[in-house]
Amino acid sequence: MMSTNFSIPCTAFAGTRQIATGALIDVVLMIKAIEAEAQDPILTFNDLSGAVIDLDLRGSTAEIVTRLTGASEAEALASGHQNENTHVPSRSRGRPKLGVVAREVTLLPRHWEWLAKQPGGASQALRRIVDEARRTNGGKADRNAAHERTYRFLSALAGDLAGYEEAIRALFAGDYEAFNSRMTTWPPDVRNHAMKLLKKPLIEEQQ
């Protein structure tokens, strides 16, 4: 089965011009097709994190796909998504049609005892706890993640542009109107992608 890492949303830039966006595998193949003609350095960004993706585009398309597959499998093993030493069947658990995914949770015995006494059992209790935490922090975690991914993208591509430091200060201050204003003279593709990375959920919260 093809790794889900192939479907990571990402965007590629040649200099400050956007040249491709979409799933990782599609963007990689688009870059491979035009890299010989590109006059500016090409950088590919993970749209979930804003980080630069280190790509090895040497060789044929088949060789590139093989390397991506190997990297994806290694990452999955490192993060515990695969375990060759277990005899647990590979059949998926949970209720995937409902969006319910089963994953390992490690707790002390007293935690399991408390959860077992809660209405609906451990799973429902954990869901309630997570939902309550998401409500009480007012989306702070989502805002911080949006700030960080936007900053990572801009630090790699816009560090030399006029008003960069002022834009970053406005970003982390939560002054999105000023942030957008500081980017007025920047290349449109850079400005538009920065706002795309930031927009959900931040801009919608203010509407």
C-alpha cells in the first residue's frame, strides 16, 4: 500500500514564484519535469508544518518514487506505525467509517481505574477530556501552530524581503491586518501562500 506520506499537501517555489502545489508525489514529479529549465533554486514546503522538505531528485522517476517510499516506511517505523515484532493482526481497529481511529494510549493503573468508572467507559471519557481541553484553550494551540508554520515558510523564503521582521512581529502578536499590510510589496505568490498557511483557523475566527 502506498504510504500516506505521498499525499502530504505541499507547495514548491522556484525563487519567489510558486510552481506547483498539491500532494507530495504529484509535486515531486512536476518539479522533476521542469527542474532542468528552472533558473532559480527550488524549495518544497510541507503545508502542514511550513518546513522545507529535503528532496532527492536524482535518477529516474522510478528511483525517486522508490526513495520516497523508503523514507516513508522508515518514518513510519520510527514513529511506531509499524511493528514487525508483534503478532497483532494488521486489520484496522476502531470504526474508520465514523472517523474513529484506534491508537495506543499509555497510562498508569490509577488512570485506567478512574477512566473505567466514568460514564460510557474509557474511550468516551477520554474524548470528553480532549474536547473540553480544546474548548477551554480557545484554539490557542491551533493559533500557535498556524503562527509557527507561517513563520517557517517565511523564514526560508522571505528573510531578505523588505519589512520581513516587522511582518513576523505582527504575526506573533496576532495583528493579522498589520501582518498582511507589511507584505504588500512582496511577490504575490509569497504573500498569498503565507496567508493561506495562516488563514485556517485564524482569519476565520475574526470574521
